[in-house]
Amino acid sequence: MTDSVVVQARIPADLKRDTENIFSSMGIDFATGIRMFLAQVRMRNGLPFEVQADPFWSEKNQRRLHESIEQYKNGEIVHHDIIEV
């Protein structure tokens, strides 16, 4: 291995625990998993997966949510039965 450096990052404890468990089930330790991720970023010259925004926060969805809230406030409520399939 070439020269090594220490990388520090603050991450939620549950995220580290969960990913350690996943890596362990794959037979690798946490540091190896991180090195593999970084190697993929370098190889692809970008993230090794697609990044998408949560559709909940889209402008269209937020507009519809606010419309629904206004309808509720104005008593314009439509009741629907939940049908399980």
C-alpha cells in the first residue's frame, strides 16, 4: 500500500453500526468498505450510484399538499374508504 492518511468524519452512530454489520456479513471490515467506496468514486469519476431528491419535496407535491391543507381548513373534505388488495 502507498502512503496512508487518516480520514475523519462524523456520522450517526446507528449508520456506522448498520454499515459495519452489512460489511461484516460480506466478510470485510468497515475501513475496507470505505476504501472500496472511495476506489469506486475514483474509478467512475463520480458517485457509484444515482442520487435523486426525495419526491416528497418536489414543488408539485408540496403545492398539492398545501392545497389539501387549505381544503381541510375550509371544510372541503372528501372521505375515502381504504380498500386492501
